[in-house]
Amino acid sequence: MATLQTYITQCRRLLHDANANFWSDSELTDYINSARERLVRDTGCLRTIQTVNTVANQEVYQFSALPSGIQTMDILNINLYWGNTRIPLRYLPWTQFNAELRFWQNYYGRPIAFTVYGQQAFYLAPVPDQVYAMELDTIILPTALVNATDVDPIISPWTDPVPYYACHTAKFKEQSYGEAEIFLNQYKAKAMSVINTSFTRRMPDPYSTPY
């Protein structure tokens, strides 16, 4: 598990600033937290299941009403609980969702599809006719690390790219653009390496055939 102090130490080694002559801990902390957010945006590595109920006759729901609130960055899947079954809702882009499923204004029923609108809201269709429990597969932004001993919920190997992006920001602020570009390229390479090594061992369906 990486802590804030772990990240600061890694950054100081990469920046050759062990004695904090050029960057303070507080400045590096800002860059590290920014790098953690950038990593989640780029990779979707911080993923969690959130549960919430629908409201009868309510079509639109705000991310702020979810358990993780505005830290919720995106919704990947939604399961609707109906009796003893979990029903995966179909995802549609807003334009298609609006054209195909919002024609009748007073139509209520069991939702069959969802869409994400803008950055902080999602819609259900048909509009729920009663209260249903929902299970949302979401990507959430990390909370900021404040104290040196704070543990990052992002775990290894996803933590590897973080110090490189933080150092990129530090060097960019210093106007050392060449070195900043090197750190940025290293961040991208580390992120791609983690993605490639994390998603290549999974067999989608051992019973399927391509023909």
C-alpha cells in the first residue's frame, strides 16, 4: 500500500531533491494528488459498486445523491433489482436514448436502459413506476491524501505511474519543459504497461467459439 510519504520519497528521488531544496512537501503533495486524479481519469482504475434506490416517477438522478457523491466520475453499468433477479440495464448514448426512449412523457414502468448526461447526472427509461434497488458499477475519483501516513486506495501496480506525472508537473512549473516531457512520456509508458499487464490474463468466456 502506498502512502503519501511513499509518493513524496519517490518524487524526491526522481527529481534529485532529497533535501527539499526546490520543492516543499506541501507542493509535492498537490502534484501527487493531481497525478492520482489524472491516473483514474486515464485508466478507470478506481472502481466501486454503489447501491441506491430509484424514486417512483423520477427520471433523472444526480451523482451527488450516490454514496460516493461527486467523487463519482462515471457509471459503467447498472443492475436493477426486480424480485430475486438482477437485470442489467442497457446503456445508450444520450442522443439515441432521448430519441428512442423519451417519446412518451407519461410512460412509467420498469427501467430497461440508462444514459449518462453531462458530468453529474444519469437518466433511466422508462421512468421508474416504483422504488427499485440499483447496483451501480462506477469509477470514482480518489480523495486527496493530506497526512504523510494516509494510505492511497489505489493499489499496486496502479500506483507506479503516479510519481512520474507528479514530477512532470513539478518540472513544468519550473519551466524545464524538456525534462517535463520526459516525465510525461514515462507516465504514459508506465500507465500503458499496467493496463497491458492487468487485462491480458482474462478469458472472456471459456465456452464460446469464434465461429
